[in-house]
Amino acid sequence: MRWVACILRCSMLLMLLGLASILANASPIKNDFGHCERVVKKWAFSSLDQEVKEDRHTLQDLLFFLHVPRTGGRTYFHCFLKKLYSKSLECPRSYDKLRFDPRKPKCRLLVTHDDYSMMSKLPNHRTSVVTILRNPVDRVFSTYEFSVEVAARFLVHPNLTSATQMAGRLRAKMRGVSTLDIWPWKYLVPWMREDLFARRDARRQKGSDDTKSSGSYDMNEIFMPLHEYINTPMAHDIVHNGATFQVAGLTNNSYLAESHEVRHCVQKYKILGEHVLQVAKKRLDNMLYVGLTEEHKESATMFANVVGAQVISQRRASAMSLENVANENSEQNSLLSDSEFENDYDLDDFVHSTSQVYLLVLQNRTLCCQILSLKMMTTRIAVLTTMQVRLLPLKMVKQRNKI
């Protein structure tokens, strides 16, 4: 009997050892460093290998403005690009990822918050990319402020349910694209809105709207303070290193199937971020233009000279080509009027008009710089003003009504 017990003990020991071996081999499933390193390196190698080797500093048929949020991109769009490209040349619903269709005839300009993975949907060899970068710390402040400002607009409603329902109805009626449809605000604003209503409800339960704070970034009872905001999982996923992930094509809005795993690995093992940085730097090198928010005057001048001049030159060459075709075949005299310029003037008029546009763009650079500076200066004031308007104490309302 003793030898039977020994055999049983040995069998049990072997089973335990086998189970331990299986568990040991299965434990590094998805999150161990070795696995993450292979995933990130594979993505980085593939991304660098796909980069077009030819000259990327000559304007191609399609201009993709990769708009990093809170860098002043809207100012560039309205001051420059809308002067250079007619409405018919803009890709439809540029900021609307779900309904964007780059196959539209005459589509020459795409302006969107989408990340670099959008290039997988575009004709790579016929697309030029431009972007603007900003000091990461300043951009984080601005992202936080804008999230609070937009979310605070919903505080006119009695509760969160009412605000959410009304926002849904308004978005359904809108012809354009709502802020709540655009990355990253479609994540950050609803999240901040929910937090604002929760804090307001908590104040009301206490029976008072009076608040005490040590500064505009530390008003706990009204809205999420900056130090709390920046340490949330939402901020870590979207805001931290946001511009780098956007240029690398790895945001949570990416078209790449592997983007979530790569981003997760980089966030867990910071040392792997060097591979993402190298891809982002290479892509910046290959862009037609990269501006800096902090150097907006110099950047605006460069944009006008590099991008503006090439757009006008491209349009002029296209017009001359169309005129040559029209001269060779008089039966196609309607070509010019049906072209992407949608005008009836002749080539001389077109050359003169494009020269005027270029001068206008150069003149607008000063106005653009002034607008951008003003927006940067007043952002923080806008946040507090919005909050004060939405949170008028009841006693102030009563006093106003007595007057």
C-alpha cells in the first residue's frame, strides 16, 4: 500500500508541475513587455516602410490638413484655405468621419481632426499633408478649457437627461457637423458634461450654489479641477501625447486595426514610445508644411509662401491645360466653364484673379495672427464667463428682478 501512496503522490506532483508549466506559458498573453515590444516594432517598421520615398514637398492633387486640436487650425482654415480653395473643391463633411467620402470628383482639400491613419483612405502618392503643432503643455490647458466651456453650455437645462435629449434633437436637425460629432470632443465633452451635472446636483443637495475656490483651475464644487482631469483614464487615452499619437495615426479614432493594442503597449511601457516618436518625426519630415502655434507670424508667412503659392500655381497650370484642350477642340468650349473653377472668365482674368488671391492671403497673415493671438488670450476668460452665466446664484436673479 505504501508504494501505491507514493505513486499517487508522484502523479499529483507531476500534474501540478504540468499545470504550472501551462500557466507559465500562458501568462504573458497580451500584456508582457516582450509581446508589446514585438507589436510596437512591427507596427513601426510597417509604418516607416509605407512612407512614400519621393519628394513630398511639392503640392499634390489633394491637400490633407491634419488638424491637431487647439493649435489654431481653424484660423488657418478660414484665413487661408477658404481663400485658396472654392467650396466645390472641399471634400464633403471633412470633419465627419462616418460620412466622409474622398472619392468625390474635384475633391482637393480635406480638413479634419482625424489622425494620420486617414491616409489609408486617400490616394497616398497624390496627397500632400500639412499640420500645425503646439507646445504640449499649452495644448493640454487649452483642451481642458474647451472641454469645460462647451460642456457648460448644457447647464441651461434642468438635468442631464434633458440636456442629452435636446442635444440629440439638435444634432439630428443640423445640416453641418456638430462639435459632438468631432474627435476628440465627441468623447471629452459628454464626459465633462456628465461631471458638471453631477457636481451641480451635489451642490443643490447641500442647499447652496455658493462656492469657494483657490483659483480658476481649482473649483472642485463647480467643475473638475485640472489636476484631477489630467490624471483620469480618459485624459491618459486621448490628451496625453495626443499630437504625437495623432501624427502617428494611433488615436482612439484610428482606422488601423492594431492601433488600440499599440497605444496600450506604449502607455504601459513608456520606453516603447520611442518607436512611435520616430514614426511621427519621419511623417513630419515628409509633410509639405508644419507650422508652430507659438511662432504663428512666421508660420503664417511660410504657409502663404509654401502652400498658398503652390495652390495658385497648380490652379494656373490646370487652367492653361484646359485652355489648350479647348483650343484644340472647339467643340469642347464648355470645358472651362465646367471645370473645377466654375467661372466664365478667360485665362488672363484667371491669372489676374489668382494673383489677387495670393496678395490677399499674404495680407491676411497679419489678420490671422491677430485673431489667433486674441483667441489664445481670451480662452481662459471664456471658460469662466460661461460658467458664471450658467451658474448665476438665485439671490442675484432676485435682485435683478427687483430693479
